[in-house]
Amino acid sequence: KHVYILNGPNLNLLGKRQPHIYGHETLADVERDCAALAAELGTQIRFLQSNHEGQIIDWIHEAREDGLGIVINPAAYTHTSVAILDALNTFEGPVIEIHISNVHKREPFRHHSYVSLRSDGVIAGCGTQGYQFGLRRVVTLTSGASA
Ligand code: DQA
């Protein structure tokens, strides 16, 4: 099985997109760091990005068979998508929600997350390091270790 690391819309532009908010690292940099951590932790990842809601939902369905856990940055769909919430509710393993920026420090429409109704943990405002925290958390929660 794999830890699914799912990224929503506009995150393909990470590093170029509003770097004062999201930093200078690219999504390829994040993938590389996650792959290195996964090797260290003895787990495997699938690192994916789409600008399309339905594609993200299809990957969540794939994770129902092949997913140890899900680390997801739903990006703007966080604040709009009942469909992604419903898909995550069909998944039985741990779900950790990631936001690179501290959404609570930003516009009020970013303060509400549909996805958080399902998330076992939420990491916001820790930059791209949040992905590594999320990956570690999934491994902790699935290794039989406590809390
Ligand atoms: C984001 C925060 C969202 O509000 C925004 O729409 C994004 C990225 C983050 O990682 O900080 O696209 O999820």
C-alpha cells in the first residue's frame, strides 16, 4: 500500500504562485522531500496533483484499495467541495489535511473547511514542511503506535 499525497488546484504552480504566501519551493521539491522521508520511514508514497475536482475524487477512490492513509492539500476545494468530503468519508484510513499557509490568518472564506469534517489532523501555516509532518503522522497512526 501507499500513502497518497494529494494536491489540489494551482499547486502545480507552487514556487511561482504568490511566493510571499506559499514560498519558493516547487511541488517537485516537496515531492522529493516526501520521497526521501518515506524511504527513511520504510513506506511508499503516491504524490499527485490535479486542477480537477473529479480527478482528485478518483484518486481518493483508488486509495480505498491501495491507500495506507491520505495526506491532502485540497487547496481552494477545501472551502467549496462537499464532493471531496464525501469521497474522503468512503476511505477508512487516516486523513491528514495540509495547508501551506496559515488559512486562519487569511480571508474569512478560508477559515471554513469542508474537508476538516473528516480530517484526523490538520496542519496549517508550517509551509511545505507540513507535508512531512502529515506523512509522519500517517505512518504513526498506521504503525500500531499509540496517539
Ligand atoms: C492552501 C490554502 C487555500 O485557501 C488556497 O486556496 C490554496 C492553498 C494552502 O496550502 O495554504 O490554494 O490550501
